[in-house]
Amino acid sequence: MSEKKGRVILIGAGPGDKGLITVKGLEYLKQADVVVYDRLVSKDVLSLSPENAEFINVGKVMNHHNIPQPEINKILLDKALEGKNIVRLKGGDPFVFGRGGEELELLVEHNIDFEIVPGITSAVSALAYAGIPVTHRDFASSIHFVTGHAKDGLVENIDFKALVASKGTILFYMGVSTLNQLINGLIEAGIDKNTPCAAVENGTRYNMRTLISNIENMVSDAEKFQLRSPAVIAVGKVCSLGEKFAWYTKSKVFAKKIIITRPVVSNNILSDRLKNLGAEVIDYPCIKINETENNGDLLNLIENLDKYRILVFASKNSAAYFFKTLINHNKDSRALSHLLIGALGKSTYDELKKYGIYADIMPDEYTFNAFALSLKKADIKGNTAVLEAVQDKRLSDELKNNGFNVTSFNAYSIEYLPFEYIKPIQEYIDNGVLAAFTSSAAVHGFVQGNKIENLSKVKAVCIGKLTYETALNYKMQAYMAEKPTITSLIEKLKEME
């Protein structure tokens, strides 16, 4: 046991969309030694935690508690007594039917420091994603939060008459299993049977579903709808606005399954943007970029830069590892002053800018052939050094085929990783799931990392011509974005069936 006590941060993780955790909650989460989380905390939110954190799942499912509440309280205490920085992640807001207050009692008894970071409560946010405002000057001026998860399945303690008399919006949490009792309670209290109702299942997520009904038909409609937990149930005139204001489910990629290929370490902008539009993103880190320790090729090049007239970078990784090695050997970009610099692709060009280098050659079209033609057009003579991956010599081969005197240098190596998800990759392909590719290397990773029976079934949506051509070479059904940008790629994905 540590002499120094740790600290517990009780954080509301919001309804599931990782963009809805608060800035303060995110800051604390990134510093956690231990993350204790519930069932309704999404994987996306958990992915924001430090990789080396200890994760403890204490999730509860209806009528089955994996870990009893007293044991959860003790876990928090024990970890704090070990001197750890603990984040207790709870779906929605920890003080809105989240039993947050109960978890603090034991901490107070043992003088453990704690802090509360409120979260966006699930009921309000789920309804917002369904286009239902919980208040509206024409319909409701009050909100009433009610738990539908009563002890022993009974709901007699709810003051239904007061709820009906309020004429406000009633929000039932955890009310799927007791829906019949809740609706009957309101009817017996005199509510108008034409009062609009709504249920929002899996709010803010790709599998969100919304049911709009009224008091008279809500129970039967919910049975037909096969309403499942987690869901929030709303009663009130505001529910009538759901069909008019619905926005999230109207996205052209909502609930569309899309495999997103990428390197293991990358800022996955495409994935985040698609999730914000409601797509079901199947994240596939298919390539791992490995640095070569004591890279003899890079050292050889750096020691013999004076023998070359042209230095070509085939990727942003080749630029990053080259300059890392250069700087480690007490040199800087001045060592390249006699060279003409080539960059394949805008990301490579942008990486070079970080080191004060503005490439002399970068064709608008991102293909090996276009680069070779640009170099020919410049009519530059002399030896050419190309920095590229061990497994990918396509650029140097293209330059050699065009008559250039080329020496290829291995800047790094690529490891192709297998697909690891809920189902085998073949099943997704057979069902017509789209695969989005933002690089030619990702196409190679997708193929090389897996044993795919028939690549012609793969619907490959590609960001640019080089990626598109690579997919075609593998006999995939290839489609290309109008422009080589993430925005244009998303627009292409919206068009796909």
C-alpha cells in the first residue's frame, strides 16, 4: 500500500459519442492510471485513455450486476490507497441516476480526495440527436427526470399525478422493462391519450433508432419496434417535433458500415468525421510503420549526399526518419543545400516544410508516373537518391524505367497486420461493406494482412489516383473521390450503396 493516497475523478462520459465528453473530463482521462468504467461507456471514449492505463470493467446489465455496487466502491478505495490516479467513467452524468453519490461515501470515510466532472446527461442528448427539444415555449416549460428502473420491478413510488399536472416533458431513464407500468401509470393519472411519446434507443450512436408514438399506442408500438435497452423514453408535446427536426439519422452515411484502413499510429480524421455523421466505422489499422534502428542506409546516404543531385522522398515517413537521423548526427537541412528535392504527395511536401524544406518537384497528380514525367520535364541530370520503404520500391522502379540513374535507400519498414474485429473480414466483404482507402500503402496492407478469397468483391473507395490504381491492380471494385481530399472521399462514400 502506498503511503501517499491517490485521487478519484468521477467523470460523466456523456451518451457515447466521444465528442460529447467535456474538455475537463478529457484532460483528466488522459492522465489516468486506472480507468473504472460502466457498460454504457463507449469504446471510442475509452480509446482516449492512456494506453498504459489499467482498465476495470464494472458494467451492469439489466437484472445482472457483474460487480455489486459495494464492490465497485471498494475497488475505487483500494486503488486510491495504492496511490493511483483513478478515473471513474460513468455514462451520461454521474449524478443523474448514475449512483455517483453512493460511490463517494466510502471515499469520504477514508479521507480520499475526489473531484466531480459533470457530463452531458444521456436523456437530453439522445433526444437532441433525434431532433426533440426537451423544452419549447409552445409546448413545455419544465423537464422531469424519472427513473423507470424501480426496485423489484415496481413503480408505485412515482407520483404520476404530479407529473401529469406539470404539463412538462417527462423523461424516463431505464424504463424499457417497465414501459407498460409507466404508460399505465400516466393513463390512470389522467394524461390525454393523444399525448405524443418517443423512445430513443442507443442515442448519439450509429445504431440509434427513434420511435415516435402517443400514449394510447406507445406500448404496442414499442413491441412492434422491438425496443431494447439502452433507451430513453420521453412523454410530452415536444415529441411531436421529432419527425420535423430529425437530423442525425438523415445523413447519407448514417448506419452505413465502412471499413476504415489506416496506419496503427495516425490521426484518424476520416474515421472521426464519419462517426460524427453516424456511420458504423469498422476501424482497421492495417499497416505498422517500423523505424529501423541504426539505419545503415540512412547513414550511408547522409555521409554521401555530395554524390547526388536529386533527393526524392516517397512518403512523409521517409522524410521524418531521414531528418531524425540527420539531426542525431549533428547536421541540419543545410546539408541538402546543393540538392533538388522531390516530394511524392502533399503529405510528404507538408512534412518537409517542418524542416524548412520546400520541395522543388511535386506534381499535382499523386502517381509514380506523374512524378517521373515532372522530373523529365525539369530536364535535371545527375544521380538520384530515393528514400522509400523496404517493401515498396515502386517509385524508384518507375524512375529507373524512365531512364534515371537511381539509388534506393530504405528509410523504414512496413508491417502488414491482420484484420481483428467482431467478424472475419471475408464476411464483411461478402455483405458488400465499403472499404475506404486514404493511401496506396493501406490497400497493400488490406490485402497482404489477410487471406481474402475474392478481391473482386471488395468495394474500394479511394482518395486519389495512385490509391485507385493500386486497388484496380488487385482487381477490386475501385471508386475514386473527385478530389484527393478527406471531404471529397466522404462525399464519394455518401454516393455508394
